[in-house]
Amino acid sequence: MSLLNQAYMGYLLVHFIGEQPDGEQVYFSYSEDGLHWKDLNAGQPVLCSELGEKGVRDPFIVRSPKDTKFYLIATDLRIANGKGWHTAVNAGSRDIIVWESTDLVHWSSPWSVTVGLPNAGCVWAPESIYDEVSGDFLVFWASATQEPHEEERKQKIYCARTKDFRSFTAAEPYIERDNHIIDTTMIAHNGYYYRYSKDETTKNIRVEKGTSLERDAFTPLIAPALEALLGVEGPQIYKFNEREEWCLIVDRFAEGKGYLPLLTSDLESGEFRVLEDGEFDLGTSKKRHGGVLPITFEESCRLLAAFGDGHQVLPGQFADPDLVKFGDRYYLYPTTDGFDGWSGTQFRAFSSDDLKIWRDEGIILDLATEDVPWTIGSAWAPAIAFRNDNYYYYFCGKTKSGSHAIGVAVAKTPVGPFRAQPEPLISMEQMKRLGIPMSLTIDPSIYVEDDGTAYLLFGNGNPTIVRLSDDMISIAEDTMRNVDGLHDFREAVTVLKRGGLYHFTWSCDDTGSEDYHVNYGTAEQLYGPVTFHYPVLVKNKEKDMLGTAHHSILQEPGTDQYWIAYHRFVTPTTRFKQGKGFHRETCIDSLTFGEDGFIQPVQL
């Protein structure tokens, strides 16, 4: 299995948004860096409770290490019902609301469990952590209780243990301070536990370090940045997936601003850096007290398919996608993106049986190895074809002389292993020798005629077509021509045949421009000339869909159904302030033809 499937590569934030109609339910948001979030499910709640108070706050999600289950727990509370905070504190629900899932998409009906003591005024902000020693979950929450020696109710942290979030041990005191304490979160690291709580004595977040999860195993840590930060609650701590750094988010309830991230590279030091506004993006909706779960590539795929914007299909940074179908399975072959100056060296493949849930098939070719002797990197814009019981993978790479060329690799399966030919198939030196005008020999696409003859289209600055030999690893040089009529052509030309016409599409402007787009024209002959019609894929600034181009088109075999795969700038676009042209993500949309026989513009 690929490392992308095994490792955590994204984050799910479950949260509520405030005291308003439907605001006190469970919302989902997704991030790939843990700091820039996109609202899922079009900003609507994913889970709703009609139990108890008919609303939930402070949702928290935990992964079970014992099986494939996820549990989501939340406070049974709805302030928007008008009862007020006094009632919520002194006569609130003693239940927690629980959901269960095996895939983060399909959830059980909620159930309620009474965990609070009989005299507890409330049960707030339940969280959980798995105890490796005892093999069960420690669940902890805040309850307002009054002991005989106390003059009034005081918020304290209580706890119980469970294996299934249905049966719990009796509640026990867990943390008590001189004044109220609420909203505790914990994380394990290197054999220790770090605990963050809102302390109403000091009106800030306090930190403790523990040698175990037992109540008396914790000692205070000094955390100056947290101690200076007032008017916050709902702390949530999580580790970044790819590095030894942690993020603590705190809910700025006093200012009504939602979450604020703070970073540390040393949990024991207590030193946190408060992020400036431009360093994070919480999305459209206000994020209130919730929980963050690191998730895998497969889990990210499922969330995007079920609750995403309906366009992005691959989590992570991938561009220039070639979408094909072999047998009953779809395959995507993109550029691996996110490298300064488009300097990546590895190609990956992805497969799916429904165009929604994609499986990472791993690295299929690496230009930084001796497997491709003629190139030094810049793995760009691949395309693939099947013939002669082989799969032929066409790809771009930078040569040792600094120019760009197109190579070909061969495999017996769609996911390799691919074996590259020792020399490039198309090169700039070849263009000069043949007198073919060309800026860069990049961006291959494959077209197969009705009689089975295969053609390679390619080029930057000058669209070009050439017939492939029957062996698919050589070309008939005397058939190479530039194609006329591709208005404003930049790169990435493709062609399909329908209704006796050749339908050409190509990318215009620059991949680093938000105006990067796809133009469309038709021709009666494969070699043109092409009559330009109009753009068929352009940005939608209102939806943050920018730089929408470098595409491929797939016709469902035997049908008149088509799909267009393309890339856009990574969203939210605030994530990268520079180099957006090499921070891109892959999308798929349906492509239709009008009654006039022409491709209709894609509606983003």
C-alpha cells in the first residue's frame, strides 16, 4: 500500500458555529496543512441532534486504535432555545451525545449517555483520549457541582472510562481549581501527556504535563503566551502530520472571532507563537469549539467526495491530470505538484471505480533515479495509452542540457512498474532539425483515430501533432506538423472526434495566472486548420476557482458521456501567497455537447 494511504495527510475539524438557528449542530471543515480550512457540506451541518436539548456544542472526534471506528461526542446543549446560560449551568443536560462511523461519511443515528453526576448542573465539552495502558478511552468533561463546603456551584473536570461509548464507568473528579475550570484537551507525546484547560481563576489556558492519565500524575508548565491570552476557551491541540510541530487552537469567544492558532515545536517548553491573521484561514463560517482529527489520503478522498465542493477529487497538490479508463476502472495520471519552480521528480497514479473515491497507487516513475537516464527532473504533464498488451506512459522531463523533452515508459499494468526508454521520444533538438517552430517540447496527449492509428499532440507556444509508430515508442517524423487556428495557444492541446468533427481544446495564458483557461475549436481534418469558437473552461472568482486549465477529456467507452479533468490553484487560495502556479489541485467535471454539436462551457 502507498505511503499516501498509510500516513496522515489532512485534517478534519468538527465544530459548531454559534448561537443561531442550526448553529449548534456539527459542522465539518477540511484542511491539508492544518491552518487553512475549507468548509465542507456547503457550510451546512453534517450531523444534527434531535435528542435532549435538540442541539449540540463542543463536538470532539476520536479514532479508535482497536478497530476502524470513529466516535464523535458532543455537549447536549442549545443556547439558541432561549433558556439562557443560568439554566444551562445549573439545570442543564447531564448527557453527552454520541455518533459512530467507520468511514467519516456514513454515521449512525446519535445516542445519548448520562455521564454527569446526579447533582451536576451540566456536562460540557466532552473529550476523549485512548489509554494504551488500560486499553480503553478516558472521557472527560466539565460539570458544575456543589459540595457541602462550597457556597455555590463550581465547574470542575470529571472523567469516566469506556470501551464502546455506550457503557461508562461512574464519573469521578479529574481536575479541580480554586475557581471554575472548563474545556480540557490532551495529547500524548514521547510517553507523556500534555493537558490544556481553561482556568477561570486566571481567565486563560493553563498547561500541565503528566506521566500518565491518572489525575494526580500532572504538574503545571509555564506557558507565557497562553497565560497572556485572555478571553479564550475551547483549546484543541493537534500535531502537524509532516513535522515535529503542534498547533493549539483557542476559541476567541470574548471577541466573537472563532479559533486562533498558536504553534510550538516543543510541548514541554510551553512556548507558543500566536499566528497573525494572514497566516491562517478559517474558511467562511466561524469555527467555534470543536476537535481536530488527522486523516489519511483515503479518508480525505471520501470526505471530499461526500461533502466537498463537487469539483476537487484528489487531496493534496496535483496538476495536469490525464484521465483515462482501462476496463471498468478509472485512472488519473497527474503532475506531482507543490515544488518550487515545478521541480518535482516523481509521478504517481491514482485509480477509482466511481470517479469519486481514489486510491493512491504509489510512485510509478521517478526521474531522479537511473530509471530515466536522459533526464534530471521536472516531472511534468503525463499521458498514457494502451496498445499491444502494454501501457505506454508519455511524460515530460528536463534534459541534462537544460531543455525539456518528452519520454515514454512501458508497463504491463496501468500502475507499473514502468520501464523508461533510454532516450527521449520528442526533444527540442529534434524540432530544430525538422524545422518545427516550438517554444518547449512538453505536454503530450494521445489521440487514436477510428482505424487505430495513434497520434501524439504536444507543445508549448506552438501546437504540434505527429503520428506514433505501431510500436508506440517511436514517431513518423515526416508526419509532424504545427496545427493552425488554435487561438491564443499556450500549451496542453487535446483532440477528440465526435459527429465527424475534430474537437480541439487547449490551454491559454500561463499556469501561474488566475486567468489560465481552456479554449475550444473544431476542424474537419485532424491536422486542421482549426476554427476557434470560445473558451470552455474559465475561472470562477466568486467560488475561489482560479487558474482552471491544463486538462484532459475522457469519453465513457461506448457512450456519449464525457468528463474533463483539470487543475486549479490550491484552495483556499490564501494558503499560498506566492507560486500559486505550482500549488495546484485536481478537479473533475462533466463535459456536455449542445444541440449544435459543439462542446458547452463547463459551469463552475
